[in-house]
Amino acid sequence: MSKSIRILQSLIICMIFSCCNNSNYDSSLARLENLSSISPSEALDSLYAIDYDKLSASDKHYHDFLSVKIADKAYMTHTSDSLILKVIDFESNHRSNGRYAEALYYGGRVYSDLGDYPTALSYFQKALENLSPDPSNDFMKANIHSQYGRLLTSMRLYNEAIPHIESSLQISRLQKDTVNIIYDLQLLGGTCFLAKNYNLAEQYFKEALQLSYNQPPFHSAKSLMYLAVIKAKSGQNDSALSLIRDIPDKVKSTIRNDALAYASDIYLKAGIVDTAYLYAHEIVNSPDSAPREIGYQVLLSPKLKNIISLDSIYKYLEEYRNRLENFYDENEIQLAITQQTQYNYQMHDRDKERAENAYIVLMWVLVAVLVVSASLIIGILYFKNRNKSNIIKFQDALKNIEELKDELNEALKANETSESDVSDVPSSLQNFKEREIKLRQQLKDELLSLYENVDENKEIPLEILQSEVYRKLQTLITDGKIIKDNDPIWKELEETVLTCSPKFISNLNLLTLGNLTTIELQTALLIKCGVRPSQMAIIFGKSNGTIVSRRESLCMKVLSKKMGVKVIDAIIRLL
């Protein structure tokens, strides 16, 4: 049935019901809710065809609820929280209809799409707490646990995610819901895989694969892919390639590209370089979102030195660098958020114990203050000289990496005409990579020794404070305006920062292996300009907790470990 016919039918239904009492809308809306489980897109078209203004007050709220629910079932990405907040507020005051827990669940789904993971987790937790133990709610309970586990997995909280996924799987087994059993097994297997528990992951994917044979082909594709990767990791290349060949032809191009990526890598390791080259070349030229990083790594391997020209090597190197710089998009910003940060929403500070003797407590406080004060005075005198030396080391390390990049360019140019030299370029490239990694690690080590001594209150350059863009920024903050990604002010701010720190962005890219996202760069620019976290929350339209998470994510990328937001702020201001 065509979309136009479905909409026409819905309009006829609406016209019929418009002649009746408003309460009759309940039945039509209820039918659309039931239809959403079978054909969410059709249900959504019919829902939008209903004249919202002619609904009763209660039915308008039901319509709002269904708008969120059916859109979610239709795999539409939620872009705003305004409607779900309205729904949750209404359902919290009308719990007799039994939709409150479900509304909380969709609150979690909305905030998950918006990238606010702590808020999403809090809604999932509230949904579990408000869900009645009635067996009719088991399906919703399984969904909550599954989404809870999926979100925790995406935040790298693997040990916390597994119990939730197992709970969902247990319910799915009791309900004999094959499709959800497959989904939960694959989710559980993927979580174990990311946690490097490959044996357990293999068990789950094998079971999922056995259940997938009577299902559409995309159900088996994911299991085959993971099983192939697991086999490859244990050196069983023949088995891995056999599994990849078993992936059905009629699957999404993204799955095919994943298969080609792993296959090219396996063929490379097996010494079958011609096939490795063909697969890798197809990947890097694919118009779809593909794992091009593996393709470039294969193409830049010394094993392909006899079949790839010097010009192609240089071209792939540039493309790979650009790819790394733009690798993470907006939907992956939260990937580097640490466990502690993600659980802040459910953590509570313990109450301090009262001292029995107030006089003793006071004396200890005074002693502590004296000790801390003395330590600070000594520390300031000591670090004043040491800090200067560390900064010089830091700058020297950055210079070494820049010189290394120049060495590569010279090596490539020097070998343009010599065939014998051409064969050595990939090896030189490998040496370059190894030296670059070593120097970058050296830089990180020096930063880690530096962070204890930096001045967290380093003054903001006058060039920034007196700039026109800084004044614009302060005006927008005062007015409570959100700055969009495409706003020209970001470019102005970047140019202003570069006037006083010309290598600010290049140094950040070096420290992060080129994996600096747009949001992270914007955050770094604001830190460099002395913008406070509360002001960043206004600029980005996010909560203070989200801003903390972003700064911690930036710290993880720069230093490869959690060091605290004050540390990353101080280091960024030194760049």
C-alpha cells in the first residue's frame, strides 16, 4: 500500500471521528500505538494526519506520547528534548494510565540520541524503578535493560553494562523472542569483545549465528563479522576469511565495507598482497562511511612496496592524515568519557562524621592549615624555576615532531626518480611512524611531569582579551545565546588565538594523533580564551556536567589518562 493511500485512509478516519465525541480519539490513537509495533512508519504517517487541534486535552497528551514513541520505533533520531519533557511532566501527574515508566524510558532514548549520556542513564534508572512487576511489563523491562547496557557499552563501562544486557537476554529467552535474543546475544558478545574477553564473545556470537539462519541476512552478518575478527586475532586467518566469505551478499554496504577491511588486513598478514591491495583500494574509495583507516594502513604497509608507486604513497599519506583529523563526528563525542564521570548522576557524597571534641578538631584544622600554607610557599619557590625548564622541554619536543614531518617530505621528494629508492620508501615510512610515536609519547611524558607545576591561573594574552571577537563572545554569553557550529565567530576566535599562539591547533593535533573533533577544538579555544565552564554551558546549550565530561574527554586524548579538568585547562593555556 502506497504512502499516499495510507495517509488518505487516515484522513478519512479522522473526518469520521471528528463528528463524534472527542473521547473516541482514544481508540484511534490506541490502534496507531498497536500498529507501531508492526509498521512504525505507517503508524507515524497516520498519526501526523490527525488534526491535533481538534483533540481533547487528554488526547493531545496521548498524541504527544505517541509522537515520541512511534518516532523512536521508526528509528528516527531525536533532535530535541522539548516534547519528551512535556510528556514526562504530564505522565508523572497522571500515573493511573500506566505510561509513566515508558515515558521515562523514551526520555532515556531521547537524551541518548542527544549525546547527554548521564541524563539518559538517569532516565533509564528511573524507568526501572517505576516499572511495576506485572509480567505484562516484561517486554518494556527487557528494552530498558538492553538500552541501558548498550549505552554503558558505548561509554566503555563494560563490566557495568554486562549485567543489564544479561537481564534483557534472560527476559527474551523466557518470552522466546528469537529476534531480541539474537540482538541481546550480539550486544553481549560485542561488549565482551570490547572488554577483550574474546572467548566469551565468541560463545555469544556463535549462539547468535545459530539462531540467525532462519532470519533475514543482516542478522547473521554481524555475528560472522565478529567471529572472523576473533579468529584473525588468534592467528586463524583461513578460518577468518572463510567466515567473511559466508557473509550474505544482500547486506548493507557498511557491513560489506567492514568485511573488506578485515579481509584486506588478513590477506596482508598472510602475504597475499595483491588481494589485500584490491580490497584496501576499494575501501578507501568507497562513497559510504567505511573503515577507511584499515584501508590506508594496508596501503601504506611496507609489504605493498612493490605494487604501489611513490606518488600513490604520498597521496594515501595525505588522505590518511586528513581522515584522522576528521575521524570523529558529533555522535561520537562522548566515547572518551570516563567511568567516574558517567556515574556522577547516581553518586552521593557521604555525610561527614561529627567530631566528639570540637576543640581537638579545631586544633587539627589549624595544624593542617599551617602545614599546607608552608608547603605552598616552599612549592611556589621551587616550581617557579622548575616550571620554566619544563616548558622549554615541552617546546623542544614539539619542535622535534615538526622536524620529523619535514624529514618525511624530503625523503619522499628525494626518491621520485629512483626505482631502488622507491622500494625503500615504505620502510622509511614505517620508521617515520615509529619515531613519530616515540616522540609523541616523549611529549606526553613531559606534559605529565609538567602538569604538577604549571600555573593554573596563567594570564590570558592581551591580544585575546582586547580582541573584537572576545567582546562578541562575552555579549553572547550575557544574552544567554547558543553558538552553533557553523557560526563565523568560531573562525574569528581561531584566528585570534593563532595570532598569539601560531602552533596552538597543530600542537593539539599532534598530541591527539589528529583525532580532534570540532567540539573538542571549540572547547580548547574557549579554554585558551579563559572562558569559564559555566559560560561554556551557555555557549553550547549544555549542562555543566556535560562541559566537565567534554574537558575530561579532551584530557584523555591529550594525556591518554584521566588527570582532571584543571590540569587540561592549564596545559591548553600553555600551548
